[in-house]
Amino acid sequence: MNEICMKIFASKSLQELPDFKTLDKKVNIKYIDLNDEINIPSKHYIILIQNKISEGIYSDISFRCEKKIDAVAFYDFQKNNYKDVLNAILTLKSIIKKPGVLSYQQILCLTKVNILVYDSSEDNISAASYDLTLNKEHFVSGVKLVKNSKITIDPLDFIIARADETANIPSNICATFDIRVSMFCKGIILSNGPQVDPGYMGRFLCLLYNASSKTYETRSKERFCTVVFQVLSSTKSIRSYSGKYQRKSSIDDYVVPYATETISTNIQQIKALNEICNNNSNIINSHHDKLDNIDQRLNTNNNEIIGIKKERTSAIAKVGLGLSILGFICALTIAILFSGLHRDIGYLTSENKELRIQYKMLNEQILLHNKKDPQVIENDQMKKSTPPTPAPQETAPSACPLNLRPKSAPPF
């Protein structure tokens, strides 16, 4: 082990344990008080073994950050034995020689003494990865911290979730993790940093976003993402993580509320506004339909009015034409009647003249006859001796009926 320049330190609280007395015979371990000032070679790969019961990862001991420890193991005397510690040391030695992605056996040897993953479960180890389980503590949509075993992610909303396990990454190893396929197929997207930095000790955190239109429900203790561990190609001049999130235990230590309403609440408000807009649009469309119906009725009435006006004009023209024809017929009829009457009057006048002439001729004949007859003479003398009597008025001969017209005369 000297060729790799590896140094092993252990807390004095472990020195009297039987397993470590056995382990002392196999590897060179230096026991220290974690509060002591010790000289640690900067070019050596340093392993520190702490007592998990009294010097856990979230205890007040910050020895790793101050002393530049490369790997910290936490020995649990209730679960571990010296073989677990020995196998972890040998595994770290082997991966320094041959860096790459850690396999099942390497992950198993390291996690048994709480390296890589603190409080791990052997059932979660796969061929080349470790499955993290979901903790009930989660941060909803940047608004509030919730501690509930039932975890719900609304559509298009997100939570910041953390794993039950804690990261305990050596200084020559980095990790990446992503969501399980079963969750990805339901529209859940995991977002996190590019990697878990070498030397990081703290919570596994990630953002879970529900990209589907359906509420996603799960429970704590469910496996939700997979971690892959990769060994760096060099163990010298490594700058291990020493940021503000080192050895933080709660989401409150990482995130503070920064929003007043969840995205799902905003979406519900937007949906409510959309419903109002849709209702208003429906009302407006209804009014538009009514206006269209009124316009159609107006157009129909206008067309009917135009048709009636055309019919009235045509009727007036027809009536005028009829009246003109009737006037013409009446005038023609009157003219014909008057012309017939004039002809009848002319015929009657001529007949009257002829009768007058005949009457006069008869009177002359009578006078001539009377001059020749003595009796007539005697009567004349007697008439002369008697006072004269008024002469009878001459009456105009009665008009000759139409049926007495000469046959040569026309009918009118």
C-alpha cells in the first residue's frame, strides 16, 4: 500500500473494539482525536474511519473539510465487522489503480462502511449504479416545504425532492444521477446539477417536473433515480468540494421560499380566466349570431320591399296601360255611337223633309180638287160666313222608327 501513498486514520473511540484490534494486524491504522491538530501529508490518499454512532455524518465534527480527508468511512459496530473495513480499503486501493465506473461489487464494499452512500441498502445496488429512494420531505413549487409520505406533482408543476440517502463521496470520485425510466415514461423530468462533486457530503437533491397533463402521485421510500459513480483518473492536486452545502441535512438548508403561489394555482387561475373568456366569447358569438339573423331578416325584408316596389311599379304601369286602353275603347265606342246617332238624325231629318214635301204636295192636290168640286165651294162659302176658328197647330211628323228606314240606308 506504500506505493499508492495511502494513509489510514481512525477515531480513538474505535481503538478498543475487537474488530479494530484484529484490523490492526492487517493494516497500519493511526488512531487520532478528531479535535487534535495532526500533520497530514498533502500528497497521500487519506482515509478516515469514524464511529457512526457518536460521530455521524451530521455531527458537529467537521474534520474532513479542515484536514483535507479524501475518504471518510463510518463504522457501525452493530452491523459491521473488520472485514467490511478491510474490503473498503482494498477497494479504494484498486480503483485508484484502475479508475472507471464502479461495479456492483465495488459499490457494495464501499457502501457497507457508508462510503459513497450514507445509510445505504444492499437491495438498491444494481450492476453499475445505486437506486435512491424518495424522502417524504419535499419543496412544492418554490412556495413551501411539505413533509408528507404521499407526494403529488400537479400538471406542469414541480417539486424539489431529496433522497433518504446522503452522499459521502470520496475526493477521487464523482457521481451523476437521473430519473428512473418508469417515471420518465409518465412525463416526469428530473433536473439537477451536472454532477455530484468529489468530496461532497450532504443530501441528494433534484427537481422533479411533471410535463404531463395528469397529476402524478407517488410515495416516500419509492425508488425514483439512479446514481452512477465514476473514479477520476488522478488522485493528486484534487480540490474537494467545500461549499456552503457541505453536510446539510434538510431542504430548508438548500432552498428558501421564493414564490407566493404554486404554478398549479396559477394554471387554475388561468383556466378560470380562460373559462370566463370562453363564456364571454360564447355570449359575444351568440350576440353576433343574433345580429346576423337580424341582418338576414333585414336583407330579406329589403328584398321583399324591393320586390313589392317592382310589383307596384309594374302594377301601376299595367293599370295605366289598362286605363289607357279602356279610355281608348270608351272614346272609340262613344265616337262610334255618336257617329251612328248623327247618321240616324240625318236620315230622320231627310225623311222629315221628304214628308213635309209630300204633305205640301198633298195639300196642293187637295186644294186643286176642292176648286173643281161645287160642294167644296159651297162649304167654303159657309165657312166664310161663320166666324173663323183657330187653325190647328201643325205638329211635326213623328219620327220615323228605325225599322222604317230605307233599305238602302246603312245600319247607323
